[in-house]
Amino acid sequence: YWAQRKSDINSQITNLKAQQATLNQVINAGIPPSGPTRGITLAGCAKFVAEKRDISAFAVPGDMNAARWDDHAIAAGLEVGTRPVKGSIMVIDQNNSVFSKIDEVGHVAYVEKVTRVDGGYKVTYSQASTPRDANGKWTGSYIYVNPRTTTMIIPNGSTGINYIYE
């Protein structure tokens, strides 16, 4: 009995390793950039990400706050999930379990690299900000400011963060 059980477990381990290798290939290959988006006027983080990925398939004129991008993408039939993948669009809601100081319109960023680590993912993402005046209000300028790249750990089970795939 034990010899058969050991053989079954070793077979399952081999299958899981093959599945993990396939998943790692998808994560490492990622989604190719398809931007820039044409014919849509955006500002800040939205403009920055729309230059990396074409978002015209899910853009809703007059309702493009970053926090709504994942909802619009789902409605347009795009795949949205909770695991980061290179080339995906990270959508961050105001109420999330990882980032602080996200305002009610949310934030979007472009995932540059993903590495699986114990307890989550090490994610490198690029982003930009919305131009604001001295009182913190949007200036009305359709540009982005302060483009930067950041790396951080996104723990498994994080809430308020979704990723738009293809």
C-alpha cells in the first residue's frame, strides 16, 4: 500500500511542477504592450497606462476613473483577475489592503515584471500621477506627471487590487 501511495504522491508532485512551469512561462512572457490608445483624452495615471496598453476596447467616455477600469473591462468581455501578470493593468481601488493614500477615483499602473515569492508576488510596475494644484485638486491638464517605476510585494489574498489581462 505505502509503495503505491508514495508512487501516486510522486506522480502528483511531477504534475504540479509541470503546471507551475507552465504558469511561470505565462507570468514571465506576460501580455505584450498594445498602446498607445488613440482617440481618447485622458489625464494622469490613466493617460500613462493608455500609452502602454490600448484601452479602447473598454473605455467609457465620461466614466474613466481608474477605479472603474476593471468593471468596464469585465463588461467589455476582457479577462480580469487577482494575480499580477507582466503587461497587465493594475487597478487599485481606494479601499485596498496594500496601498495607502489612494483617492476615490482609484489608480492604475502598468505591470512591468512579476516574480513569485513566498506569500505573494514581487511586482515591478510603472505609473504616473495626475497634475494637481496647491490644494490637491486636478489642474484640468490632460497630461501625466512624475512617471516612475516601483517594486513591491503584493501579498496573496490582497483586496481592492485587480489586473486587466487581454
